[in-house]
Amino acid sequence: MTNDSNSKLCPAPPRSAAVLGLALSAALCGGPAAAQAQFLAYSTACQSNCVYGPTVFWTPPHGAAANSSVANAWSFIASPGNDPSYNYSSSAAAQASITGVNKWSASTSASGYFNKAEGFYSNGVLSQGTIKVREEFVLPSTPTWNGPGWFRLTYRITGDVSVNYAETTSNTGLTLGYAQSSITFECGSARVGGSASSRCESPDFPPPQPGSLNLTGRLNFDASQLVDRTVSFNIPVFSNALFAYGLTTTVDSRLFMTSANRSGRVQGGSAADFSHTFELVNAQLFDSWFNAVPQWSVRSASGFDYATLTAVPEPGTWALLLCGLGVVGLRLRQRPRA
């Protein structure tokens, strides 16, 4: 890659997914939609070119698992006697899968090495696993709620990330590149048949930029670690009205060399394993003041009953609970017997 940015590491989706993306945008802005509930996944691997896995669709409510995967390798090795300053070898693999409204998975890896002579150019390798969801739904009014409110969806993410990176450069104190994995969420919503979209909000990410139609949140992983956390999205709603939400989740891994005027070598890679670990664990209706609405119900296009989900404690809450149980057990053991 010879441009002065990493824009080529952010590929456009394959054509079938791009067409659906337009359909999602049109639906969220009041235009016609091909279906009331749409679930798809696709995978991408990029270096000097992009290779796409198949775009697969999951059919609610009980369709077979939809899986997309791709893997590829690239290399350039100068022939003997020629300048090896531009040698590189890399590989990337990605997987994305949907098994239900509330269960997805994705895993990615990217690794290799890149040599760089003095000059302004960049290089890198990227893999992406992407899941797109669009769901239409109605929230009927209740004895205590009739009007505007918020529909909160909470997802639990568990998995592990492995990152290793090393570089050799003559430019003291300057960084030549990096290895990283990340998860990016993009959430949008709208009243179906309305004239404009509504922006999602989230307690876990900054608010959307002015003029943006969607909320974008990103979790970056720059070091190896285990991951166990939840993220929530608040969708603006109104009682007895047909609404739609769209959520795009992308897991990516990359090894990247900057375009600065430096020379050297970067090597390493990153891998993010979130296979079967994206799970919708809680849904809750709130009024406009974020008071929880009791005894609410929902009618969804997929047939999934969001109201049956129950909250899953945060990892920190589990730790406190287990610690408390341990203390209780210890005291019971120490109690003198009659």
C-alpha cells in the first residue's frame, strides 16, 4: 500500500452487503425496505487487495446458522541481488456468524512483517468480521406508559485478544507502526414511515458527532487480554408506533506501518476471538425520564420476544457475589458444632 493513510485498510463491504446497507439506510430514513427483519454477516481480509467471504443471511426465527469466513496471504520478496527494503509477508483471516436474534460471533487475525525504506508510504494487513442487524418492532402502551421513551438493548461480549508487536527502526523515539484489535458498533434508529432517523444513545460511548445520523462506538485492544463486558444502546421510541433499529458490529485485527518518512521493520500481529460470544442479554423499556416501565411487551418482526430477557450481572458484580458466598461458606465452616 503506497498511500499516506490507512484508508485502504477500511474496505467497502461486498456488493451484496452494500446493497443491503442502502436498504437499511433507506428504511431507517423512512424509505422502503426489502424486509421487516434482516440479519446478515460477511468477512473481509485486506492487504494489497481485499478478499471477501460470502455474505450470508440468517432467517428468523429459527433459521440455520449463517457463517461467513475468509483467509488469504500476501508476500513480496525481492529476488537475490535486489533491494529487500520493501519485502513483506502477511496473512489475514476472519469469521462472522449469526445463530439467532440474540447470538452472534466473530473472530479475526492479522499477522506478518513489513520492511520500509525511507519515504512516505504505508502498508498493513487487516481482517474484519461484520454482523448487520435490522429489526422492526412495536412497543404497546402500558397502564403507566403512553408516549415517548427509550428501548435499551444490552449485549455481553466475552472472548480474548492476543497482540504481539515489535519494530526495528533507526528513528530513535519514533513509532513505526502498531498491532491492534477492535470492536466497532454503529447504531441507528427511526420511526418507520417517518421523515428522519433518530440517533441511538449509549451509556458506554460518547454521543454522536453533530450532524451524524448514527452512534458509533469503538473498543480498542492494544494488548493481550481477556474480555468480559457489556455495552448498551438506547433507542428512542414512542408507544404503539412502528420503529426500527439497525446495529452493525465489526470485529477487526490489523498490523499497520505508518506513512511517516521513516525506515525500518515491523512484525507481529493481532487476533481477536469472539466466537459465539456476542449475546443480547437484556432488554428494558424506559419512559422519557429513564424510569423503568414495568410489565411491558414488544411485537417484533423476527418474532423474538425481547421482554423475556433478564439482566446478567456485570463481571464485577459476579466477583463481589462469589466473594460474598466464599465469606459465608468460611463462616459456616468455622461455626462450632453442637
